[in-house]
Amino acid sequence: MSQGDETHHFRRLIVVWAVLAVVLDVVFYFAVGPHVPPGAMTSTASGQQFDFNVLFMLALPVMLAVWVYMGYALIVWRGSRAGAVEPEGGPKARGHFGIQVGWIITTTVIVLGVFIFGSIKLADAGAGGGEGPDPLWTPTSHDVLPIQVIGQQWQFTYRYPTFGGFETRQLVIPVDTTIAFHVTSLDVIHSFWAYQLGVKADANPSEDNIAYTTTKQLGTFTVRCAELCGLWHGAMYNYGRVLPRAQFFVWAQSTEHQIAANTKNLPPFSYTYVPDANGADGGFYPDTADPYSNVEQYGATTPSK
Ligand SMILES: [Cu+2]
């Protein structure tokens, strides 16, 4: 095989690869991109969707390079083809300056590019992950609705501190609003994963783990526990709703009034609730509301009935 022959094959490969890569990337972005999970219900969800699309659009040309070369070799260099010449690529490629430099530059650019892209996107108000009690990146909006997420074996409950601190099993949030989820636990470690919201934050006892997102679309979403937390971990899920703002305020105010008697029995709103030695009592319900069981031990005071 002459030098000219090789250049000719190489150019053809590059042209076929480049055309296919551009076409498939564009088709993917417009036809598949908007359907990539977790959707676009919130700022963090659409941010994640965009990131997944960018990663796939980077990966597609890399996969195509392998497939195009394989396909080309199968068709053009197959042994049964009339006039086919046995290629002798290995030794020549080993010391090939252009290939070596090209390989190092291409891989370096891709890896460093993804590193920079990922760092910038992570700085975008935490990207939906729990940022701990003292978030590095906070939303620019001053109108932030705080909602506390409390994990316990085996369900999540939600407290609304700006509505008298009532606690409910329903997660209802308003649209076009920045939400600060304050995620904590009463017992073991859990993880609050609101899939369509693009929010995932560890729920640890004695920790106030904060995750931000801004709602963009109405609809329902799924909440799952994403940290193995015991026997019924798999049953630890519920569904939440994003409502129009006016409807949300109606819901929140009416719920606040409906369950006011229950709220009185709760401890005052706090960012964490330290479990004590009272087992299932967990220190969460005050002793006046929930007398201790007779298995209380470990030095905690027994309340007088
Ligand atoms: Cu759990």
C-alpha cells in the first residue's frame, strides 16, 4: 500500500466520521435531548438534562470513530475484496508523530474540557445536590421558600416553617419559586431524591443539608429514599406536586389550619432534631404529647405521668 493510498483512506475516514458525527449530534440534541431524564421541571433538572446531553454529544463522536473505522475496514479492507491489499498499520502507527500528538491533544482537551464544564455547572447553585448546612452557592433570588424534609424509617415528612411549622406527608410546592430544601433525619441515614426536580440530598441525623432548586413546570414528581436505610427502604417513597402559586398558598394555609392541633404537639421548628435514647420516640415528639415507653434507658430522664 503506497503512502498516497493511506492518505486517501485516512481522508475518507475523517470525512465520513465528521459528517456522521455532526449529523447524529444535531439529531440527538433536537430529537432526543428534550426527553432525556430528569426532564425540565426545575432549574436543576433542566441543568442536569443539559449536562447529560453535552456528555452524550461528546461521547457520540468517540463511539462513531470506532464504529466508522470498523465498518470501513470490514467493507474496504476485507480479504475477499478484489484487489484488496493486506494493510500493515501496526509498526508504522507506533512511531507516528502526528498520531501520537493528535491522541494526546484530543484526549487532554476532552478530559480538561469536561472538568472545567463540570466545575462551572456544579457552581451553578449547587446543581441540585445537598450542599450541607452552610451552602457555598446560594440562589440570587431573595424570595426563597424553605421546606424541611425529615427522613425517618420509613417515610419522608415535610415541615413548612413559614406556615406555622406544620408537618405533613404531602410535598406540595409552588411553581416559579426558588425552594430551599432543608433535609434531615430522625434516625438513620436516608437520602431525599426528588427525581423530576433534579434534587438529591443526604438526610442525616443532626444535619441540616440544604439543596436549592427553582420550579419551572407544573406537575407531579416522585420522591424516593436513595440510601439503604433498613427493611422497608424500598417502600420509602411518595409523590409530590408542583402547583400554581395561588393554589399552593390556598393549600398551605388551609393545611396549616386543618392540622393546627397536631402542630401544637410537635416540637418547635428546628433545623435538626437530635434523637435521644427513647427509641422510636426519637426525641422528636415532646414528652407531654407522647409519654415514654417503658423501655426507656441509657440515662434519659423518665417523665412523670
Ligand atoms: Cu430511607
